[in-house]
Amino acid sequence: MARLSPILILLAVLAAGPGPSWAGEDLRFITVATGPLTGVYYPAGRALCDIANDRIDGVYCVARRSAGSVANLAALEHGSAQLAIVQNDVALTRKSRHARQVMRLHRDYLTVIVGSDETAQTLGDLRFAKLYTGHPDSGHRATAAAVAETLKRSLARPVATHPDLTSPALCNGTVRGLLLMVGHPSGMVQEALRSCGARLIGLDAATIGRLTRANPAYKPAEIPGGLYRGQVQSIATIGQDSILMARSDLEETLVAQLIAAIHNDLERMRGAHPALRSLDRADLRALDPRLPVHPGANRYYSETPGP
């Protein structure tokens, strides 16, 4: 007898409509909006779904690739995703009626990479022209626009290219630099730095002060030295949290179960990407007081003692 593919099985389940399909319960499909393959969000979402599928009865969770934080927040708003990973600055500045905090994940860092012929030593020296700042619906682009506005610079005609092509574009002069918000260590950054003499530059103290005063999501931070070839010293910059958010109408019990599952399988989350290795239970609870919290998260954190 021919074996049915997993896709055909899934389509059959969907076509069957409501009914007992998993351990006597209705199968609950959940979509997590994440990011491109090259970042932290997609593997984090995959790990989250693996944990949910293994530990919560009646749930089928799928991590969906996306352009990034802006697209993810829109997916929550429109209902095409029930969960999403979103940069803190995007969550603060692009108000959503339906997005609610569930847990904090890792920290992202403003990361500036320039080519070998660029003389700028800090972000303040850099001309904001011919920069790659990510997809228009990415968190990269949202942060770049906020930084440019605060520093009274014009982010004129940011270069559009596929993330996999940023290193060649930097080497051939198509772009002068990359302005990204990423978790470290990052494969994308590593690839750029080992190509044609590219280097990281940081932010001076005055620039860090202006940016952190302008947006409460930003905090002074450092990219540790030794993460990448040729990068011996730590790089001064700003950082912000990445937050797992849920639609407000996602079931309270399910959200509480999801948080419990991740707390109980934290090693799997840590193993999903090097930027998640230092994740601990206190991190997960460190929510932004300026953003609404999902009732399921409030329930879990109030009923479960902290680490």
C-alpha cells in the first residue's frame, strides 16, 4: 500500500473539519511568525513549535518564515498568525490592538558593518547612503529608520538585495555598509566580516545617549570581543529585546501551557541558535512594562515562582 505524504495527511485533517483528531481532542493549529532563515527568529520559532508539539496535547504548531518584526506584528493584527517574534521598538512604536506579550527571548544589537574602503570609525561618521537595512517589513529597516530620524540623517534610497547577497554587495561596492539589528553570534555577520576586509564599527557615547533617550526600547550594550575573526575588542552599541507576542484572543490556558513547556525544555530553546545559549528563566519573565501582557502569561508568572 502506498504511503501518504505528511502534506497529504495534513490536508486531509484540514478538510475533515472539526472533530476528534489527536488523543480524542480537536487539533489546534498555531502559526508562529518568525523571520528569514539567516536570523535568530526562524530557528527560535522552530524550537518553540517543536516543544509545543511534543509537550502540549492537541496542538500543531508551525513556524512560518517572514520578512521580520514589522510583518510579524501585522500578521498578529490580521489574524494570519497567533504567535510572533517582534523587536521591542517595533512593538512600542507600531501600536497593535491585538498583540500581547508572552515572554522575552534574546537581545538584539544594532550592528554596523562597513567595507574595506570606508573610513568611518563610528556610526556618527557614516554617511547614510547606499546602506543595506533589510527588507521594508523587517525590524532591521524599522530600527534603521528610527536611528536615522533621531540622528537627523536621511536614510536615502536604502539598497534592496537578498540577505544572502549582502556580502557580495558589500565587496563590490553596491552597498557601503550594513545597518542591522541582530542577535550574536550571527552567521550573516560572520559571512560579511570574512569577505573582502569588511569590519564592525560601533557607536560613540553621545550617539548611544541620543538613541536611548529617544526610544525606551534601546539600552547601551556591547557586542563582545572575539566573536568574529579580526574583532578583538568589544563594540559599543545599543541593544533591545526580542519578544514573543500572542494575539489577545489566543486561549489563556494554551498560552500558560506554552510558557510552562518552554520553561521545562529550556535546553532545547538554547540549542536552537548560538544567540539563545545564555537564555535563562529570569530572561523569559523580563517583560516590558509599557506593553500589555497576555492573560495566560500573567496567570503563569503569578502562579509560578520565579527562578
